[in-house]
Amino acid sequence: MYDHRDRCAIVGIGTTDFTKASGRSVLTLATQAGAAAISDAGLAATDIDGIVRCEHDEVRHNDLVETLGTANVTYWSSVGTGGAAPCGMIGQAVGAIMSGQARTVLAFRSLNGRSGRRFGQAGRASPRSIGGNGSYDEFFIPYGLAVPGQMFAMIARRHMIEFGTTSEHLGSIALTCRQRANANPNAQMADRELSMQEYLTGRPISLPLRLFDFCLETDGACAVVVTDTERARNLPHRPALIRAVAQGTSRHPQMGLVLPTLLRESLTTQPSADVAETLYRRAGMGPEDIDVAQFYDCFTITVLLQLEDYGFCKKGEGGPFASGGALDIGGAIPINTSGGHLSEGYIHGMNHVVEGVRQIRGTSSSQVAGAETCLVTSGIPVATSAMILTA
């Protein structure tokens, strides 16, 4: 048995509203989400003695110490990159608690992803991006490959070539997430339905990916509070026990930040396959034990790849599996029950963590009946992290 199995739990969750123009600083957003999570846990700010952030977050640990009044912080860490971080952030919190460096840890992500820095756009060229800064982008950008959307379009095309995956298969993922958002009053797309016809006629962005294959751009923040299970049982809400958490890369990940991953031998198997193996081993569980999943969905193709990598269907069968009803609330593996990045909001995976806790509590706007286990995953393709929450 792994020492951290069920030894810690998420006891508090907090979010801001998800919008295109928050009118607030990222520090204000982080403070609002953090305060909401602490209050939800039935705790005071002075109970927080650890803070974990994403390395891409503009808000620093000391910023929140000031704004929240968490005066007793004895542990802090930064986890990255971006979308790969959230479950790894929970892992850092678990590690701090298990090692005695902290007892109650706040993990957060805050960004003005629409009105501020827009992650889907290519950055301006600078001396640091040529021959340095560790990204290796200089080998791709001069040839027109500049942003993740183009890279994932190439991965999607490879999956289509190898396995016969179709646009309709990807569309079924987009529609599933939209249906869940339509039931979630706090989702950005709460009042906007989506049909397959509308999906298929959506504006091409980087073929075969079209408008509704891309995640939203969102201003907002999410935060959670992690503590030991013994303490969790005395707090107001049903604790979401952290059965297991894992971080990792693929066996041959390639150097650099994002774009060099296209040089791997296989594009249709991602680091999620290796992390899944580690996660299930640590949890003493398998895909057949998962009741509901929150898959990182920066693009529809990332969900399809993870369905295969986490063992819910065989390699190459993700398209028919997704379009056959398996992802619906009553299906084999309901997914992204708040709407996900495609339709709820894009908070770099932290909203997936929050929704995973709601499913365990039984308070989701699209609650899966009898859900006792929830898989939550973080971004691919450089490295990734994932966890399993249990009741």
C-alpha cells in the first residue's frame, strides 16, 4: 500500500464567476476564490499553513499571505507547467502534509485568460526565444507552427489517419461538454446550446479542429483546501479523499516546452498513458472502478486521447466510444460534468478539481448517481498529472 492512500482530503472549494472580462486583478480573483474555499471548509485564514501555486500564475504566495491573512505559512511550492499543474499541485499539498511541513494547504489558480494574457495566441518574438529559454520554439515558429492549437490539430489528423477517427467523433465530445454546461448556471456557456450541425459548420481554426474543438478563454479563479483525513472528518462537508495522485512524463518526452513533442515516435499515445499506470497502481484501482471523470479538455482531441490512455477503451477506439453514449450521465464513464474547459471555463484544470469534489459530495449540477470515485486529469502533452478522489 502507498503511504498517501486516503490519508488526505479536499475539504474546501471556492470559485469566482467565469467571464470574458472580470474587471478585477488576478490577485483579487485569487483572493476571492481562496477566501471562498477557506470558508467552505469551515476554517479561518489563520488555519492555512501551506500555499501551492502554478508556476504560470502571476499571483505569488506572499501576495495571498497579505490579502487573505494566512499569517502562519510554513510551506509553499510552485508547480508547472500551466495545464499540467493542477493535480500535481494537489500532490504537492499531500506531500507537505504527509511530511509534516504543513497541515492545511491552499492550492489555487487565477488568471485573466481573456481580458489579459491569452494563452492560445503566439507570443511576440524576443531574443530569449531564439537559441535559449529552453522552449526550442525557434525550430518551429519560422515554419508557421506557433501555438498549441496547431500542434493538437496535427495530432488529431494523425489519429484520424491511423484509426479512422472522424470530426463527428470529436463533435460528440464537444456536445457532451456543452450539455453539461447547459445544466450548470455558473458556466460561460450555460445558456448556449450546441448542435452537431453547428459544430460541423463551425469556423475552421486549424483543420481538422474547428471553433468548438477549442476551449474557452476565461477570466476567473479556483481554489481548494487540502488537509489530513482525520481533521477532514470533523469539518462541515463530506471530504473528498485523495486515494492517489501521480505526476510524470512519457518514457521519451523530448526536450523543450510544447511544440517539440511532435517529434515523438508516436503522437497518439501521450504521457497520460504512463501516468495512468502509476496512478492506478498507487490507488489499487483500475478504470473499471471509476464512476465519473473530469478530463483536461483544452481541445476535444485531448479528451479522446485520454479516454484511450486511461484505459476506458482500446487504442484507436476513442472516437466510436465517445460517440456511442459512453460519456453521457448514464454512460460507462460520464465526463466533465460541469461543462469542462470546452463549455464551463478555462482555469487551467483547477475547475476540474473543484467539480471532482462536487461529484464526491453529491452536489454537482449534473450529478452522477451513486458516484464514489472520480478521476481528475491535468494537461498534456509535455508532462501530466492526475488523481483519484473517493468518498
